[in-house]
Amino acid sequence: MSDSRHLRLRMNKNRRLAFKPAEYQRRYDLVLENMKVSDLDAILIHGPENITYLTGYETPGYYGYHCLVMARGEQPILVGRRIEMMTNVPEFSWLTQTKNVEDHQAPVDITSQMIEKLGMARRRIGVEKSGWFFPVREYEALQARLPKAALVDSSGLVEAARLIKSNAEVRMIRRAVAIADTATLAGIRATQAGATEDQIAAALYKQWCEAGAEYTGLPNFIASGRRSGLCHSTWRGRKLSANDHCIFEIAASKNRYAGAVFRTATVGRVKPKLRCLSDITIEALLAVIDAIKPGAISEDVDKIGRNIIKRAGFGKHHHHRLGYSIGLNQPPDWGEGQIMSIRRGEKRALETNMTFHLVPGCLIAGEIGIVNSATVRVTKTGCEVLNSIPLKIFEN
């Protein structure tokens, strides 16, 4: 086995790749460097976004087994269910090596055999202990099959490479944001007295699909009246009346890259409390945008927005982090908050080309919920807002 830090990838020519081959080579080199720093000979990658990041491969079928075996000095091998491998590898990825798992086989047995074949059965192997798609049962089975291997927690190793986006990734996020914005405007236009949440959602989704949106890791959130005070609520048929309001937290995805926006529309008169909460969250958002720059500490940025809401007397209703990293998405989330969030206790500094969805807001259960958001990029000197939709209550 070569101990080279870099490996020239052998790539299948695929004109349908979301990015150029050089972009995937760049990503692979970053992860190899992280493996070297962690003294790992191989890593087993189960996270869907991490597999997509490195190979382009994608599928909604992650209820079935997937594992990217990445060993230093060796070409990567994707181990997974045959029906997924045979169709989606050539459609989406550059991969040249796969290993099929039949539905009657034990996937960990197949993975262990690949590790043994690569000469890694006595080496230091990273596994994603914190991953949603690597259950305890599989970890224990892997330990039993590879008793002489040192299984080391490599959670966050690939994510560390994903956190700072390339210019190509930022361009993809821009495309997603533009779709989310235009779909939200369609939903806002459909917010009329007598319309139901279902009808509003239908108008929004029609524009969403026609603009080129692909499925996101979470559904879009559309709720009106007192239902706006529910966390992560989807449409449920409520009919809007005069002086009512409807909230929209909308994301779109292009090639698994997400962008999002949160806005509010009203029917008729804007109620004073709605106006007050909207103004406060807009003030907090603008202050946070102004504070974002390379070197700013995440929890300090969070504190700036949080304090504005607190001083206005609504601090107890701001229950959540102020923002989260956004980029690659697969169910069950459209964000990358597990990689980094703008929140209390986060001591890391912001860096150029990090991307976040900023979500200052107030949630009053059973009454009202208001957020004004922005998808942003950290620039060399500050912060760029990627949304084009105005920051205001839209009055119909």
C-alpha cells in the first residue's frame, strides 16, 4: 500500500457529474490530509452527504446499506445494495469500483471482506460513530469481524472538509436559493382570504418544481394563524380569514445542495404583535449579517442577535440557535447544523466561504411564530446575502 498523502483518482467519464473531476479530486485530497493528521489508514464512510461530497453518488435509498471504503493509497470502493449500485453509480458518480450487496447477504460481512482484501484488517480504521446511518449493531458486527483492527471514531473528519465551500459549491447553493425565493413568492401571492394552506402549498410547489427544485432533506414548512407557532409545521388545510397570516420556511435543492428562506405574508391588516415580532427579528438578522466576517467567533455572533430579541422582551421565545451551516442535504435534514451552528458554546471562528442559514425568530406556542431568515456566505471581508427576496411582511 502506498503511504502517499495524495492519490490520483481513476474516474469514469460521466458528463452528468454535478461538478468537474478536479473538484472531486480536491475534496478527496482534503479528506486524505485529514486522515493523515488523524493517523488513519482507512475510513468507512456511511453518511449519505459525505458519500455524495466525495463521489457525486446519490440516492434516496439510504434505508439500504451504503459504505464508502476509503483507504490511503487505494482507489475508493462503494459497498451497497445491488439495485442502487447498478443504476445510480453510473448515473451520478465517477466511481470505478463498487461491491454489490445482495438482499440476502449481511452487508458488514461484505465490507469486512473488502477491508481484508485491501490489507487493512490490522490497521487503524476510522468509523463514523456519530452518524445517523451507522447503527450500533453494525459497529458491533464490524468489531467481531475485524478483531485485530483498531476502530477509531472518525466522526467529523469528512465534515471538516465540507464546512468551507469551494466557489463551485457556492454557485450551486446560489441556484438553490434562487429557486427557494421564487417559490416563496408564489406562495405569498396565493395567500388570500378563503385560501387554504393546502392551496397555498400547491401554488408554491408548482413554482418550486417548475423552477427546477429537487427533493430536500426536510419538507417545506407552510402554516397559518396560530399554527405558525408550531415548530416545523407543514400545511394541514386550515382556511385563512381576513387579517390572517401565513409563514413560509422554504428550501430548494440542486444536486443535493440546499438554500433556504423564511418569510411571512398577511391577508389584510397586519396585527401589531406580528409587526413587532417581524421588526425585531429583522433587526436581529441585519445585526448578525453585519457582524459576520472571517475571524468572528460563532457564539459571539449568536449573542449579538440573541441580545436584540432579549432586549425587546421576547428572549424567552427565542428557543434555538441563530443559524446553521447549509450545503449538502439528504433526509432527514436540509441543513448541516451537525457540522457547525451559530449558537451558544460554539467557539470556532468563521472562515471565508462558510455558508449558513440565519434564522432569528420567536416561537410562541399556540399563538404565533415569526422568523426572518437569510442564506449567507462568509466573504473575505464580511457577509454576502444570497437571497433576493425582500425582508418584510408581504401584505395582500
